[in-house]
Amino acid sequence: MGVADMQIAAIAMANSLIVVTHDLRGFLRLPELPIEDWTNE
């Protein structure tokens, strides 16, 4: 997980937001962070 992704995660967690991303691998390392993948694969 890069610096930009960490900033996105921190902002989302601080503001009780959901991160919408197709790159689940990095964000799954933060179990308290709500994430969604809206792609249709």
C-alpha cells in the first residue's frame, strides 16, 4: 500500500466513509476500513 492509498484510507476512516476501489488487495489489510468494489467481473 502506497502513501496515497494510506492517505485515502486515513481520510475515509476519520470521516466514516466507504472506499470504492477495484484494488482490494491493499485496502483489505485494514479490516476496520469499509471498502466496496463496484466493478462487474
